[in-house]
Amino acid sequence: MTAELVRGQNHPLSRSRVEIRVSAGTPVLALAFVGDDAGRLPGPEAVAHPGARALAGLEVPAEVSGRHRFTVDLDAVGPAVHRVALVLVLPPGGPARFGAVPAAYLAVAEPDGAEIAGYTLDGLDSETAVVALELYRRQGAWKVRAVGQGYADGLGALLADAGLPGPAAVALAARVTTAAAPAEAAPAPTAPGPATPAPAAVVSAEAASTGAAPAASALGEGGPGGAAPTVPQGVRVSSDAPSGPAAPGPYAGAPGSASGDAVPTISYAHPRRRPTSAEPPEPAPRRAQAPGPGEPPRPVAGDAAGWSMEERLYNQVWGMFEDLARTVAAYRSAVEFADARMDRELDEALSDPRHRLGGSGNAARDVARGRRDELVDRARAVLDRDLAQLVAEAEVVEPALPAPYARWDNPVWHDGRAAALPEESPLALRLGDLHLPERPDLRIPMLMRLPLERGIWIDNGRTGSEAAMAMDTDRLRRAAMDMAVAHAVRLLAVHPGDRFSVHVIDAAGAGAASLAPLVRSGVLAGPPAAGPGGVTETLAALTRRVDLVQMALRAGAPEDLPPDVDTAGQLLIVHDFPHGFDDRAVTQLRYLADEGPAVGVHLLMVADRDEASAYGPLLDPLWRSLMRLSPVPDDHLADPWVGHHWTFEPDLPPRGSQVMDRALDRIAAARRGPRP
């Protein structure tokens, strides 16, 4: 059974001695370096390369080749080593960028045995060096993480980013490429893939986000050992680092080459998207040509790379978010520069005694202000041009979005396309919209990758939000719970009928009005838990599930779970925390927030942090681990590039609409009858 990772995900290693296998679409140089407890590279001596191949516990290959295999003994690397990173580098004289060659496949395996985890290194473009995988120590145990961090400026930039001083990084990069032996031995494969047939079973599943950023459960035939064992559908490989609030995943770029050289076919296959035939992935559609000279190209929905239309639209939304962030950042920077220059020129004018007499001082001020206005007007013209293009793109993308990404008022929720539950889980889920003050009507969907890397906290308190302060407390609390229910219905509606279960803790019964549609339709795993006894029972059952799945995975026998363990993904909605919680229940909730996402148990809290202030700093890690959302417009989210404060607005069904009731009816009908 192989865990197929996507960028940012991790998987526990049950063995201390593992084999690294690389199958690349072109000859590459394989390096490794070790890091300390902060992940930093202590010095050039911590890098294993063809000129100095051995470090404690590992020895990298000397040759440049399309295939590499070497062993890492994690017990021998030393107690000061907390990270072992695998680096792939394009050698001089080879392809100019990773985007021009088929995606490499990397695997961590038992020595001369079965694969433990695999990673398809896709989504690269101009990079020439990339940190592909890392083995890292966490709380005394080792894990493997798919990194996929590339560097267009080459190995020197990679080493500098890892912690080496700039001159030392450049010098070491030069020594490494000089010491690399020419490729003669193993021929490069024509397409990425594992050295041995990879089983289709994936130790991951869709269940209810950093930059991030960005796997579904697919049960199929096993590898050489026969049929793959049954894996809990809620189980996935998760990242320890929390992802950014609005970073759905890497923008994959578009196929093709900037040069006139022939370019091999590039694999854009998402690791969880396995074709049913040998046909190549469907290419991304090209942008329509501009109707005339000087006019921008007409936007096209799905104009991004990806295996399916869903993936292409996902990547396109991410690209729109990035484009808006950066064009607004350029405009704001230009305005700041213009203001600073005007202030400097005004200071100089006022400090010159000659300008204090007559009208020369006024003239100097007018000139400074005019120069400032000219710069701002030019920057605004560029911004308006970019915004107009993004608005046009949003107008064609929004109607084309599938149900997981679409607003509740999108026709996809009303016509035949949403008549039945899907056959597989989605890549992401829409939580709401994001916008900036420069163009409030330009809304970018906030898509959060599934399965959730972090829990969600819907803040029904009034502290720290002007919109919340202006709203009646009861209305605010009802809006927060309505938002939680809408998210739960969407999660159930876009997952296969047997792959998601929703539990509710409403100790005081204060959320009964909002929860009524879920209760009436019968789609909950059980009645909402009320009172301290209900809280204790629900938390104990979910904690037991987390413990059993973790033990089964560590033992390498996920098929040996007790028959009463629900293997579907689990969502726990907690309303009015900490009402009904004692100290033990609080500890269990923290445990579920920390350990649950990795094994398919996810948390959605509706709470006011001030009401839990009696616990003091004890709950600070819990609040930090959750993504805070607001039921009213709030600008508390920041992007990962320039730190804009984005205004988030939740996506709720239109007032008076029956769309959510119809979705619940479909969910209930699908669960009562056999799946097609």
C-alpha cells in the first residue's frame, strides 16, 4: 500500500532505514542535505553531493542519471539532525527547466521492498533545482513530506534559502555541478512513474486548507502483493504546518516552451487523478486571440493547466487571486512612492529661503503635487486595465464553476448537474468570497483545499470586528450557526454519499433553529449532542476513532480496524463552546483539533473566544490551530505574498431560497438507496 502524496502532505515512517527512489524524465543530479531542529542547513559540510557523497546515515549517487536509488538510515544521522532533504538539480548541458521535461516520480520505500509513499513532482516551470522530499523528525518519530519547492535561480539560491550564506552557497553550487559525472548509465524514462508498479490505493481521502495550499481516497488494485487492503476513507496525509488562509495550492502554469526547441510532453496529472486509459491528459484550452491589435485576449473558463476541468478551474481561480494581489500591491507601492517623493520635494521647497518670498513657494508646491498626481494617475490606469481584465475573467469563470466551487445562487445547484451525489470527492470547497477595497465588486472565490489541513472557527463574538460590533448579538450568533450549517450541507452534497459523516455538539440547544434542516433531513450521524453527557459521549467516540486509526496505520494494518469504526470522513460541529465542557472534554477537543485532520476527523467550531477566557492561555494553541472566519464581512485574512488584508464574505443561500433544502433531500435520498 503506497501513500500518494501531493505537495505539502506528509506520511509517517514506520521504519528507520528507507530507500529513496527517483524516476525522472531526464538525467538529474540527486543531492541531500541535513538540517537542525529549525530546519536550517548548518554549513557546506552538511550537503552530500558527487564531490562529497557521504553523510552520517546516507550516501548519494555520484552520477547524473534518470534513475537513482540510495538508502537513508535515520538511526545513524545523529541526534542533532531533524531534517534530511532530497534535492534534484538539472545538470549543465541538459534541459533548461523542469517545466520542459516530464514530471519526476519519487518514492520512499523499504530497502529492496514495497513503497511506503510516492510523490509526482509536478507543477514546476522555470525551476532548475528543487527540494523534492524531506524526511523530518517530529516528537521523536520520522515522517516524509512532499515539498516540491523549486528555484529558478538554481542550486545556489536553494542552498542560500536553506541557510548557507550567499557566497558559500554559490561556491558550493559551482563545486557540485563541476563534480557531477556525465550521464552514461541508466537511460531516462520517457514518462514519470515509479520504479515498480505503484498500487492505486491511496492512504488519503477527501474530508472536510497554506500557499499553502493543496488528495482523494482511491481504492483499487494493489501492487505485486495483490489487492490493496481497505483504507479508512477519512484517512489522509497531512501537513504539520498550517496552510495560509486563502492559498488553495500552487498555480501549475501552462504547457509549452518559451524557446523554439522541441519540448517533450509534460505530465500535468494530479497525483489523485488516475486515467482509466493510456490516453494523455486533456490539454488546457488556449486563450482566444484578441479581436484586434492592442486588445487583451478574451478570457476563457478553465484556462489553466490540470488533469480535469475541475482542476483547471481550481488553478485558474488561484491565478486570479494571485493576479489581483500583485496588481494591487504594485498600485499601492506606486502611490506610496509618489507620496514619499512629494513629501520630500515639499520639504526641500519649504527649507529653501528663496521660496519663502513671493509666489515661488506656492509654485514649487504645485509642481510637487502635480508630479505626484501624474504618477498616481499612471499607476491607476495600469490598475484599472488589470482589474478590467480580471472582472472579465470572473464573469466567464463564475458561471462555469462546479458545485464545490460555486455560490449557492449558481445554476449548478439548481439544474440537473447537481441532481445526484458525485462519484469522487472534490479538490476544494468554497467558503466564501474575497475582495480588496480598490475594486470591492471583484470577488475571488475563497477555495480551501480538501481534506482540511486545519479546522475552521466561525467567530460569533463581537470583539475585533467593526461589522460584528454593529450587529445585534442574537442575530450575529444565528448568522454564525447558519454559516456552519451551510458549510456542512455543502460538504455532504459534494462528497459521495458514504464518505462523510457530520456530528453536532450543541450542549445548550441554542443552535436548534439553524440545525433544524440537518435534523429534519436525517443526514446527521446522530441527534445533536446536548448537555455535558452528550458532549462527553461524542468526544469519546471521535477520540477513540482517531486513536484506533493512528494505531492501525502505525502497525501497517489499516484493514484491521474494528467493524464498529466508521471509516468515512468525520466533521464535528461544536456550538457554544465551552458550554457543557469540563477540563477533560476541553483536552479531548484540543486532541481532535491537533491529531484529527491527519486521520479524517475535522473540526468546525462556532464560538466566542471571550467566553472561553477562563481557561487563559491553555486554549491559545487551539485558537491558533483553527482558521478564523467571520459570519459578517471582515478584513482579517492576509495573502501569503504581500500581506494584503482581504475582506472575507461568507457564501450563504439567498434569503427565502430552497436550494439548501433540495440539496439535503438529494443527500438523504442517496443515503437511503443504493449508489449507482
